[in-house]
Amino acid sequence: MTDLAQQLADDKVPSELAQLVQTLAEVSQSISAKVRLGALAGVLGSAGEQNVQGETQKKLDVIANDLLKEALLRLPQVRAVASEEEDDVVGANHGGAYIVAFDPLDGSSNIDINGQIGTIFTVYPARDDVACDSDAQFAQPGRKQVCAGYMLYGPSTQMALTTGGPSRLYTLVPDQQKYQLTEAELRIAPECNEFAINMANQRHWSPVVQGYIANLQAGADGPRGKDFNMRWNGAMVGDVHRVLMRGGIFLYPANTQSKVHNGKLRLLYEANPMAMLVEQAGGSAVVGEQAILDVDPESLHQRVPVILGSGAEVQAFQALS
Ligand code: AHG
Ligand code: MN
Ligand code: MN
Ligand code: MN
């Protein structure tokens, strides 16, 4: 078995970046331990505050955010961090080569039901032409990511990671407190027969999305000529993990409701890292015609419609646009 440290060395990941990934992995082990204990650790329920996007924070959103932020700001190679739970960029070390953004706890509505939750992260090179704590540090398209991944706190705790090469999957060995490589190269089959979308929003979708999903629902008798199944996790981490493991298409489209008119998911710390993992596994991740990774960011917490998964299926969606 190959552990995370060994694989990062084999992949010739620069030592400062490897150390940063190890720090993320260590923090995720603390988060995982708290998640396992749940009510016994007093980590369930609401924290009573709102984040910058108007979402009520859960205790675990705040705990995970504080653990990640404190650990990363101690690293000399980290110039700045950004988080779903922080209004602004937090500047750190002026000489740092990297900036890190994260969704500390993805799937907050699953916390209190013992459902799948996770942590999503991304690393970019720091910019020398703007201030350490400027939003502009993070105004870089997803193509510039040097590393992206997530931890999934499910029946086992796993970490999917790419440092520019293949998307790899590691599994936490709890009594050793380390991640072991369990899938050296994730590959998403181009064809699939499973889709993931929040059907409760159907009446708010564009005609293109309505038409596409209607075709899937028509099954073998419809224009697609095959049956599709549906899954919806309520946590992007869980849905994208399923797509990486057995293919499928995941959609969080734009919506005519003003609250989520540009989709619900955030470009910086949800869409971009997942898009990199999916592309490095042979799948596609798009906003209409454009690859998510090519979107030029406009603001730190910007939302973006997300369509990702099996390549041929994403193309079938785009063909209707
Ligand atoms: P977060 O818990 O980090 O705010 O993200 C929640 C997101 C994402 O994980 C998931 O795909 C989506 O919200 C689910 O939204 P619905 O409420 O529409 O199911
Ligand atoms: Mn949230
Ligand atoms: Mn999230
Ligand atoms: Mn979150």
C-alpha cells in the first residue's frame, strides 16, 4: 500500500505543496473524528450566525472553517486563504507561494441527519501583482489550479486529489491517522444512465434544462432510447464522488428564482475544484458552452451553473443548448 506522503513524492509534487496537502489531510482527520462522534462531541446543530451568503451556519461549518484556517495560516507557503464561511480573503504570509480556498463543510443540511458531508479545497499560485489579502488573489480561472480535492466523511473517510496529474482516491485508516492510496487513477466512463439534479426546482429551470431532463425521464421509449435512474445527495461532495466512481451527470443549473438565478454552487471553492477532478478523470464540467475551468471569476463568492460528469452525457446536454 502507498500512503499519501509516498504518492506525493512519487508524483514529484514540490515539497511546499506536498506539505500543504499533508496539512489539509491532517485537519480533515480532526474533522472526521468529530463527525464520527456527532452528538457525543456536541458538534451537531446550528451556530446561530449567518455567513456572507445569508446561509445559517451550522456548528460544524464554523468548527471546520476555524481548524482549516488556523492550520493553513501557520504555513509559510500560504499567502492567503478564502472560505465559504469567511466574508473576505484572509491574508497570511507575504512570501507564500500559494493561496488556498475551501468549502470547509459541504452538505451542511446533511449534518444533523448523519448523511454524507465533506470538505472541498483548491490551491492556486499566489499573485505578486496584487496585495496579499486582496480578492484579486483569487480572481484566477480554474485552469490555474495546481491542486484540487475533497474529503468525503461517509461510511469511510476518503480524499480525492489531483495535483495536475490523474485524480487519485485515498482512504483514511483511522487508527493510523493516515490516508492510503486506494484508487490510483479514477476514470469516468463517457456513457452513463444516472442523473443528479434537485427536481424540486424543475419549474424554475430554463426550457433547455427542462427539455433535457424530460428526455432522460422518458427512458427507453423516449429520444434517448435508454432508461436513466436518479440520485440526489444534498451534498455536492457525495454526488460528485458517485459520478467519479460509477459515472453519471450532475446538474445544478441556473434558476429563474432570484435567490439562485446563477445557480447555487460557488465557482471558487465548489465548481472549480470539482471540475478539475472531473476533467483529470476524463469527464467534462461546463457552464453552457464553456468549460467551468475557463470561467473568468468576477467576485469571491460568485455562483455559477454547474453541469459535470460523463463526457458523452455532458455533450448530449450541450447539443440541446
Ligand atoms: P454548502 O453546504 O457548502 O452550503 O453546500 C451545499 C450545496 C451543495 O453541497 C449541494 O449540492 C447543494 O447545496 C444542495 O442544494 P439543495 O438544497 O438544492 O439540495
Ligand atoms: Mn453553506
Ligand atoms: Mn458546499
Ligand atoms: Mn459549506
